[in-house]
Amino acid sequence: KLCENKFHEKEAVKIVEEISQGLKEFHSRNLSFNCLNIKNIFVNKKDIIKADVLSYLENKKFPVKIVEDEGQEQQIQIEEEFDVEKDIHDLGIILYSLLTGNLTFDSKNYKKEISNENLIGIIEKSTNLNLESKYRNIDRFILDLKSFMQSGDLSDETYDVEEVIVDKKK
């Protein structure tokens, strides 16, 4: 769909919001997607939006087993860092791509390509790592997307609550 044309603002935000809801489920299980991009987001003919979980699994680091000389098996866990901000950064770039039709994100010139200040704000707070008001959790990001969908503006509501991660067994 992106090859045909860029998306209308509300359609682009709706797609990113649905992806964000799926990521929220990942984050609730202490998982980061870490490789989310426009190429692994699919919209079918019924406008159902899905992320390619296979790409997640292909980039996931799994435990490695090492067998010692004495025949004892020892397992070494390769820890993958849980990085909410990386996923949110990726969502900002996806939003930019949907709005502009550009697959390459230019962090210096993106503001010139988007006319809506609220969408610029969402992209800036998700992609600018040095910004004090950047998104630190997926809930705030989703709140701003929903607020934009409902009123065209961003929420003035403060949302300084840290994302709660429930420790669930795998």
C-alpha cells in the first residue's frame, strides 16, 4: 500500500496505534520487538494490521547450550536488553514513513515534510533520544495517538507514570 501512495494522517495514525497496542502486549511480557520497521508491517485487504512476528523470531537471541568436558550440560542465557524506547523510536519512524511515503528517515529534515505540528510532535518525542519530553513508555505514546485521532490535538494530560511490567513466567 505504501508503494502506491502515502497515507492520510488519520489512517497512518490508526495503523501505528494498532501496532502500538500489539507492542504493549510484548512489553507487558518484558519483550522488545527491537526490529520493527515498515517492511514488517502488513495491512491486508480487510484493513487488518499485523506485525511480522517471524521477523521478531529471526532477530531474537535464544539461549545457547554448552557441554562441558565432564558431560555436564550448562546453559548460558544470552540476555537481550528490554528496550521500550527503541520500539517507540521505530514506531515514530514508521509513522513518518506512512505520512511521507519515504522509507528513509532523515532526522534533520523530517519537520519540513510534515505539515501537522501535532504529528511532528509525536515523531519528535519518539525519535529524538536527547529530548527531555521523549516517550518513555508505550502507554503515553498510545495516549497521544488516540488523542490525535479523537480531536486532532495531543493530550494535555500529564502522564508521568512508569510503565508497569508484570513478571510473568515464560
